[in-house]
Amino acid sequence: MGFIEAILLGLVEGLTEFLPVSSTGHLVLTGHFLGIQERADVKAFEVVVQTGAIFAVVWHYRQGLWERLRRVFSRDPLAWRVFAVLGVAFVPAAVTGLLFAKAIKAHLFGPRPVVWALIVGGVAMIVVERLLRRRPATHEVPGAGGFETLEGIPFAKAFGVGCIQCLALWPGVSRSMSTILGGRVLGLSAAQATEFSFLLAIPTLLAAGAYDFLKPEAREAFLQGGGTWLSGLLMSFVSALLVIRVFLHFVKRYPLEIFGWYRIAIGAILLFFLA
């Protein structure tokens, strides 16, 4: 993998991982147009740039995460609850991914399935956003890394968000879109659902990356990557951190409908080029 390819894929991952536009879908499409999507080193590199995005969300929430961990070790009876609800939400996608990973890779990772997922997801986002506007406003939680009120999310709602996250196993649907909109449909505020989605990315992306990295060809490609891959990881980290901070402020003020229109527009353009 060349330096330019690494930088470009790292930038795509960082800019799209936490937006409701599907980072996996954008990586598949970027790889398709660069002619590199089927190479073993590209598959392994995607794990690396996802790690950069994980580092970004951990860094953003470092104070809240560290405080919860400190309280867990101090045997605070409530400190474990944030981690517990994240664990409950993580399970459905983990189980579904393990059961259907081969089928998903075989049938849903092509450019056309991704494009249709972008379009259908865009339409769904617009419809859901407009329906949500008719509901009374719910209390917004701070987006500065504290996530205090996430401790109060019921386990049933966390599990519901986790089940909806399974839709994102189809590249192009978007993990962020499914979890944010799913959380809002289940009664979370926009800011609360967004923070929960970002934190849920940590175990989800770590598990997905670990699963892919178990393959010998992925480990071999990683060892050969060297500094070029490090540049992609750093690009993913910096761009993802910027997106997290901007997006948390965005969702408090504006609806997500604009991302639905983006998905439809980019999908229509890509259908034209793929025809």
C-alpha cells in the first residue's frame, strides 16, 4: 500500500466513522474506484484505520472513562452501569456478526449493495427524523466527555439499540445512523443517543478488528506495512477526533436529515458511475 492510498483511506475512515453515512461503505467504494478493494493488505489496513478511530473516541471520553474505571475499582455500586449497558448493547451485533460473517462478506460488500444501502438508509433517515420532530423534546445531555446520564439508560433500551445496530452489518447502512436513530426512536435524546453510539463503537470496532486480524494474511500485511500504515492510523485518529467534537455540537442544534439527503445524492451519483 502506497503512502497516498494510506492517507486517503485513513481520512475517509476518520471523517465517516462517527457520521451517519457508513465508513465501511465509503471505504468499499473508495477502494473500488482506486482499484485496491480486493487486496489482502487493504483488508488488514482497514483494521488499522479503524483502530485510529477507536483511539479518537477513547481520547475524547478519556476523563469519563477513567473516572468510571476508578470508581469500579473502588467498588462504587453504580460505576459499572455505563459499561454494563454498553455490554448489553454490544451483544446482538457480536452474535449476529459471528453467525453470518461469511455470508455478509460474500453478498453485501460489493459496490452496488453499498450504494443501495446508502440510498435506502438516507430515505429512512429523512422519514424517521420527520416523525421524531413531532414528539415532545427530551432532555439533552452534555457532550463534553462526561456522559453522566448514560448510567440511567434502561437495559431493555440498550439491548434495543444493540439489535438495531445489527442493520449496520450491511455496509452502507452505517453503524452511527442505526444506533443514533435507533436510540432516539427508543426515547433517548439526540445528544444522549449520539454519545451512546460513540461509546458503543469502542467494543464493536475492537471486536470486528480483532476478528479480521485473526487471519494470518492480515497479520502478515500489518507487519509489512510499517510507517505507511502509521500515517493512515494518525490521519484516521486526527480526522475522527475532529468529527466527534463537531458532530456532538451539531446534533444538539440541527436534525440529521441533511445526512439523509447526502446519502441519497451520493448514492445516485455512484449508481450513474457504476452503470
